[in-house]
Amino acid sequence: MAPIVGAFICGLVLVLGVIVYLTSRSPFSAGPAIAGVGGPFALEDQDGKPFGDTDLRGRPYLVFFGFTHCPDICPTTLFDISQVMAKLGTDADRTGAVFITVDPERDTAAMMKDYLSSFDPHLRGATGDQKAIDAVEKAYRVYAKKVPTGNGDYSMDHTALVYLMDKQGRFVAPFKLDRKPEAAAADLRRYL
Ligand SMILES: [Cu+2]
């Protein structure tokens, strides 16, 4: 239990740290700081098809970084996003949600596909080679680090922020999931 609680607290600290970082860079104008988050990416989806930011143009979308072996934060977040998608009803087809792996070594397209079958079908997985993942992590200012857990096994420490991107693919704000799914869905609907 203790390591899981530790990992959770660590994740929480990372979330708060990133929010502080994202909101503190430019105290008098949120514009430039926000404009610096996100950017083009060229990865592949859970079917192994090319998948990039341009595939999401024209619809607001959520971006979340994580890994399929994550014990708590990733499944919880993906479950929350799934609930938001469900509350959106048919409007969900006009939005997007992307789960980008920070662990491409283990998270192959097939692995992502299997993992995402437990969540809302609007969630698309994105993986790629380490270089492509490094680039997208840098664009989103995501922190991700391998943590050995013994026996040659490892976990990943990572930023657990959900990014709300608008129709033009510009970062709007961190998307809050600690509220009723109806409220989160209504918030996302405002960007349709
Ligand atoms: Cu995680």
C-alpha cells in the first residue's frame, strides 16, 4: 500500500508543480506562457496508424500522458475522462481525447489497444519511438522518469495533468476532473 500512496502523492506534487509552473511563467500575461504549451506531434495510434495533432484539428480535445502499467493515476484519470465522454453523448464525436504514453518501451500499439478497451472508445492511444515521445513530452513540458522497482522492473513518475486544447490545437488550460462529469462535459462543450 505504502508505495502506491507514495506514488500518488508524488503524482499530486507533480500536478501542482506543473500548474504553478504553467501559471507563474508570465504573471502579467497568460498568453505567451499558454501559447508555449503543446505543439505538433507525429505518433501512431493504438491500431498502428499514423496519428498526429492535425488529425484532431477542428475539434477541442484532451491530452493526457501516462503509461499502461500505472497502478492508480492513469486508470483513474482515463476513467474520469470516459465519464466526461459519456456525458457528452453524441457531442463526444466532435471532441477528442488522447492518451500519450511516456513508456513507449512497453506500450506498443497493441498494448495500448488492449488497455484502452476498458475505457470510452473516443480515447485514442498514441505511442511511437523514444525520440518522438521525447519530442511530444518536451512540447507539453511533461516530466517523465523511469523509476526502478527491483527485479529489473520499473515504474514511471510522470506529470498527471490533463491538457485542454481548442479546435486550433492551442492549449487552453489544465482540464479539471475533480468535479461532476456533467460539469466537466459542459465545460468541454463550450469549446465545440
Ligand atoms: Cu500514471
